[in-house]
Amino acid sequence: MKETVKRSLETSVGSTGIRIVVADDHPVVRMGVRNMLSNEPGFDVVGEANDGDDAITQVLELEPDILLLDLMMPRLPGLEAMRAIMSRSPRVKIILLTSTISTQQVIEALQIGARGIVLKDAVVGDLSRALRAILSGDYWIGGERVVNLLHALRELTQKAAAAPERKTYGLTPRELEVVNSIVEGCSNKDIAKEFTISEETVKRHLSNIFDKTGVSTRLELALFAIAHKLVVIDS
């Protein structure tokens, strides 16, 4: 198996190795992944994207072998960007990078065409192994190589049915992060800095959140979030 992956790395696109695009709205994450892969022989980061629309453009223009795609990005979320990419460039292998992901999102991502999911807090230990797993034709789910996708999907579906996801009122993962920051007392400036986005983007997120939850002030939002368990409060 290792020899097969080695030959794949050596012959993929001439001498340049496996071509990778990194799509994440955090520059620090993109830089960290690029630096990490620079120490891995056979991998070549050929492009970077900072939002979902840019990820689509980069993939169509650069035709990489692998796209490392953040699940939560501005302008177009990761899953929606992946739908567009798979419909126009189905040969690219996509690994989702995320801080958190629900079981239902994992199922949806795999059904769309994702080959792997890597949690950001496990990137150092898992990314190289995930890349080699998908290059050998397998998948990477839950921190381990998966050979039988149908079996994995059945297990995930059963898990989702046994433990229904908490109600989120239609909030996106990024909007839930903003809600959590509001509960912690962060200002728009604090939130913008934390997620490396503009304050205008923060305001748009808040406007969407207010519409979805039916509240009109930050205090009402914080109380709503706590009452409906949209955030976890440490005891």
C-alpha cells in the first residue's frame, strides 16, 4: 500500500508531485498547512483561497489533485462550494478541514463527494495520513482510514438516528460561533479579530442571526442562546 502511494506521489503531475489547493478564511491556517506540507515529499501547494467562491475559481483554474476545504467560510460555505466543484471538476479529491462538524454534516459531505474530514485540532497528526489514505483510494473519517464507505455511511446514519442533532434554528456553523462569542461578551471588533473577518461581515452575520432567532438585541440573543442550548456554558 505504501509503495502504491509513493508511486502515485511520484507520477501524479510530472515532477511537481500531488498538486494541492488550500481553502480557508484564516491566513494563519493556510500558512500552517502550507508549511506542514512543505516538509512532506511529493506534495505541492499550488494555490490558496480565502472563501468559498475563490475555492471554486482556484480549482477550476489550477486543476489540483486535492482540495483542502474549510467547512465554514464566508461568501459560500464549504458544503455549497463542494457541490459546485464536484459538478464541474469531479476528479479533484476533497478533504474538509473543520473545527467542529455534526454527524449529519459528515454524511452530507460524503454524499456530495468528500474523501475525508480532518479536524483542525488534529491536523498535525492526521493530515499527512489522511492525504495518503485518499491517494490510495480510501477515505479518512473520524481520525482513521476507511475502506468501505457504504459501511461507514450506514454506521453514521444509525448514529444520527440514535442521537438527533440539537436544534440550531437554521444557524450556520459560523453563525453559531458568532453566537457563542456574543454570549462570552465579545464586541464586533473582537469577533472580527478572532475569525479574521471584517466588522461588516460580523454585522451581516448578526443580522442573519437576529432574523433566524427572532431577537433584536445582543442581550436577547445571549439569553435565547442559553435558554435553547445553542452554546455550552461551563459550570
